Amino acid sequence: MYNVAIIKRAAMVCAAIFTASALCSCGNSDKDGATGLLEQAQSLYENGEYAHSMAVLDSLKAKYPEEIELRKKGLHLLVLNQEGVIKNEIAQNDSLIAVLEKENEGMSGKFKYVKHPDMVEGYYIHKSIAGETEKTDRTVIEPRIDENDMFYLVSYLTGHDIKHTGVKLSAKSGASVSTATVPYDEAQNYRYKSGGVSYEIVTFYNNQCDTLGRFAADNANTPLKVTFQGKKSYSVQLDSKYAKAMTETYRYATNKCKGKAAVKNRMLLESKLQLAQKQIEQTKVTEPQ
């Protein structure tokens, strides 16, 4: 009996030692694995591979939730990566601003500002067609840029009483785009008769006609046809001068809007950078002495 009791106790001690050893081994394994991921993420960060580094840090957080100290270091590194991403975005945004400013500087001389006494706001128009702005007896679509840098169109139809509410632009390939419909309201859609001749003038604002500007720009070297659509339809070839003016007006307006958006985005990125830098200080890990 005595020998059996000793053997049992020895077995229990061995089992306890084995269990403790196994737990210690498992803990070391977790720490080693977490350390490896942290070192990998650090290396990627130093090489400027911020997105990849953040993905590795996500793995560290998911696989080793108990490794608190290493996860704290990972959080600090995560914020450093975020700072790197923001700085890259700022550099790209600044490059875009510089490109747009250069392009717009070259295009601005092609446009003239017009503001009649009876107008609340003026507009910009391509100099090649600016001399015709006073004429109402014409059949054409006139591209303009408003004071908020938005592209818009005014359609003029003379001598064809079709009560048009929309315009279609088409190419020889058969591809076409149309404006939104603007109902007759004696303001945005205006009609009158003089000397037995009908005159119809419709203004299409940016979101009602920007597809036509883009279409003209995409088909800059292709003859285009304008179709006035109403109770009936009437088509005419778009004068090459107006086609070119529409292309350049749309591009200029689009560039100016992109430039404004890029400047606004620069301010937002600066705010994000300041926040990231504040978080970098807050997440610093002090090594034990």
C-alpha cells in the first residue's frame, strides 16, 4: 500500500509539472508568434508598405488577443502607418492641384466673362463664340460656365415651333446622349414669337446637361448632330466652332471643379494628419527600466 501511494503521488507531481511546462510552452509560442508579426509589420512600415503593414497588425490583434503589451506596440505602429498613408495622400493631392492649376492657367485665356445689366449673375463663355451671345435668332446649343464653375447649356431654336423641352447630341456611330426634360415655365424654358417667327430658349443646368459636355469632349474629332426634342423634333449639325467650344468649356469647368475639390480635400487631409500625429503621441509605449 505504501509503495502504491508513493507511486500515485509521484504520478500526480509529474502530471502537474508537465501541465505547467505545457502552459509555459504555449505562452512562449504565442509571444514568439506575436513578436514575429510585430517585427514583420515594423519592417513593412519602414519600407513604406503601409497598407500591408496594417493588414499584418490586424492579424496580430486577431490571433494573439492575450498578448496585451505587444498589441499596445502594434497600436502605436498602426497609427504610424495611418500617418504614412495620409502623407502619401497629401502628396498625391498636391500633385493633382499643381497639374490642374497649370492646365487651367493655359485655358483661362480662352474664356470671356459676360454679365448683362439685367442679369443677377454673369457667366464665362468661350471667346470663339462670345460675339454671338447677343443674338437670339439662331439655332444652336451654347455652352457656358456659371460663377460657381459649373458647366451649363442654353439651347436656341429659331423658326421651328416644336416647343422643345430637351436636346439630344449624337455622333455618326449612333451613340447619343440627352439632356433632362425642362418643362415650359416662361423662365428656364422661354418661348415667344416676333414677326411671325418663333423663338425658343431653354437653359439646362449642370446636372441636366453635363452628359452632353462629356459626350462632346469624348467625341472631339467627330461631327455631332443636335436634335431639339419637343412635340416634334428638329435636327441640325452642330457647328464645328460650337463643338470645339463645348469640349473646351466642359473640360475647363470640370478642371476648375476638380481643383476646388482638391483644395478642400487638402484641408481635410491636414486635419486627419494632425489627429494621427496626436494619436502617435498618445499611443507611445514606455519601455520598462
